[in-house]
Amino acid sequence: MATYLAEGSPTTELTDDRLREGLASCFRQLGDRQHVLALPPDFTRYNSRAGLLTCMTHDYFGDRLTDVMPALGTHVPMPDWQLEKMFPGVPKSLFREHRWREDVVTIGQVPSDFVSQVTEGICSKPWPTQLNRLVWEGGHDLILSIGQVVPHEVIGMANYNKNVFIGTGGAVGINESHFIGAAYGMERMMGRADTPLRRILNYAQDHFCRDLPLVYVLTVVGSNDAGKLVTRGLFIGDDHECFERAAELSVQVNFTVLEEELQKVVVYLDPEEFHSTWLGNKSVYRTRMAIADDGELIVLAPAVRTFGEDPEIDQLIRKYGYRTTPEIMRFVEENEDLQNNLSAAAHLIHGSSENRFSITYCPGGLSREEVEGVGYLYGDLDEAQRRYDPEQLTDGWNSMPDGEKVFFVGNPALGLWANEKRIR
């Protein structure tokens, strides 16, 4: 096992040419490969540079890149316009859809005693390690898992083997992994590389995937002084060290620690990227540790028109709503539909403020009745955007004409914000 490339720093700006050179040098180290599978993220990680790296992979391998499977997890399949924008030049014939309820195989079980140990007894069931059949049975001699390392609510830091076991995993594994993270507590994990769920996935990788030709291509992306997104790091390897070094840099680049608690936060959800609260609630996850008690979160969500990406999960969100953790845990105990969809239960916990601060959603495609029905306050989008114009606000502190002070986040998927006393 090896780390083939580890390049970057909080001030590095890797050009596209440098990304191409770094990728090609690693491919040369790997030697001759004839049957390559790429596992990039979907459009919800458009800014990860994974699309560009997948295009570069196709340029290098040509027809030896036989399959590209976006790691959808529970997300909806990518329509043609997303494929064309994120992967320009990659033939559509190469793309395979991950069907998380159907096309999976269980390759092993992480033992219950190990799960209980790392979760401090919160979960004592064996964790089923599941993969898409194409990943496990496709006969590839190289599998490239491509994506961005960034703080994450379910596992602490996104990507690495999460992209494989969750992104191309099955219903049971996804459900139970999300619930483990929610029950353990997202605020205990976000921004940390070593978490209970990560240890479970590492166990699965080390014990069940020794013969799988997995190589990870990991980016760290941040903003420069001009507000432009730049690639701060590129890490390529097949070992834990590769991820840990990327995570260390991501904490420096993507984790903003604030001295002052935030009384009012305004988050903008880009209409190309966020169409549901399932995705858009990154606005809640990534800012919650910075918001003061009795503070306010306003979410400008012009393209949000539904709650869940999956119709079944959408109905569960509408039925139970974003309630407190004790309420959701009771709903799980009492209701079979939530027991069978633990990722939905986890999402409901993640999307709750636990009654500590208010959440006002200003959606472009949901009614007041729908928004209030799941436990949020409703805000009129046009009115909110007139006052908090995302074209005029800048990331960070803004003073409004009447003297109101607000903290603006233009894309919650790119970072994590916390008050210093909440991470001690």
C-alpha cells in the first residue's frame, strides 16, 4: 500500500496542467491497466474538481476506461445536462447508474463487537459491507475513487472509502451508517478524520477489499483571496495515510473557527446544485456549530422543490419532520417505516436545530404549508432575496444598510463553520 502523490498546502493553487501531470505520473507508477472503472461523485459535488479529473482519466486511458459510475448513494441519477457539464468529452456510453436498492452485493460484515466498541455502545449490530455489483464483480484491474475531502456531517470528513461503501453501497449499509453517525452526534464528528463510522469503513476496506484494485484520487478545494475556487491539494494513493493527509489539509482550508457566535446566518443554495432539503440542509449541518442559542438561520433556496431525493424518503420527511433527536429516536422505536429507512431518520436528526436556534427556509418550489409541516419557519423567497441579495453579499460578515449584521455563506458544501467554544 502506498501514497503515490501528496501535494498541497493552505496557500497552494494547483493549475489544471499540474493536476493532469500529477495524475499521469501516478498512472505511470501503477503500470499497465486495461480495464478501468472510475467512481466520481455526482453533480452535488460539482466543485470537487472530480469531473475534471475524470475527464483527464479518460484522456489518459482512452478506451481502457471502460466504465464510469457516479457514486450516487441515495441521490437521483444524473440527467444528461449534468453529465455533459461535469464530464465534458466523456462518452455517455461509459456511464453506469448506481441503483442503491437493487444492484448491490454484501461482501462482508464488520463484527458487532467492533461496531459496539468504536461507537461507545450506541450500535451493537454487525455492519453490512455492500458494494455495487459492477465494483465487486466487474473484473477491473484499476478502480479509481475520485472526489473531494471536506468536513461532513455523517462521517466527519467526506470521501475516501465513504465514496465506495456509501456512494456505491446498498440500502442496509447506507441506512445503518447514517444512523450511526446521527446517534453518535454530528457535532462530535464534523471536521475530524478519526470517527466511529470511519473506523468501521476502514475495517471493511482492510478486511474485505484486499484484492480490489482501489486507488483514491482526493482533492482539497478552497477559495483564494479573490473569492475564486482553487485546488489546494491533490492526494493519490491506496492507503489510509493518503486520506489522513488530505483531511489534515482540508481542516486548514475548509474549517472556519470564529471567535464570535453568529446571531443571524444567511445561506444561499445554488439552484444548479440544490433541489431538495436532503441536499440543501448542508446549510444547517455546516453552520450549526457557529450559530448562537436563539440565533437565526435563513436559507435562500430558489430551486428547492422537494424534501427527499427518493420518493419514499420524501414521504417520510413529510410525515415525521425535522424534530429533536429524542423525538426522532422515539419515532424510530415506534414505527416500522423509519426502522426500514434509518438514513431518513438520521437526516431528520441532522436537519433539526434541536430547538436551539430558528431555521427559516425560503424555497422556490415548496409552499408555506409544506415547509411549516416539517418543522421549519417559512420565508418568502423574493422578499428575503431583496433584503439579502446573494449577488451583493460576500462570504463572511456583512452590514446591511439599516445596520443589521449578518454572516453570509455562499455555498455550504464547501466548508464548516464553528464557534471556538463548541469545538473544545
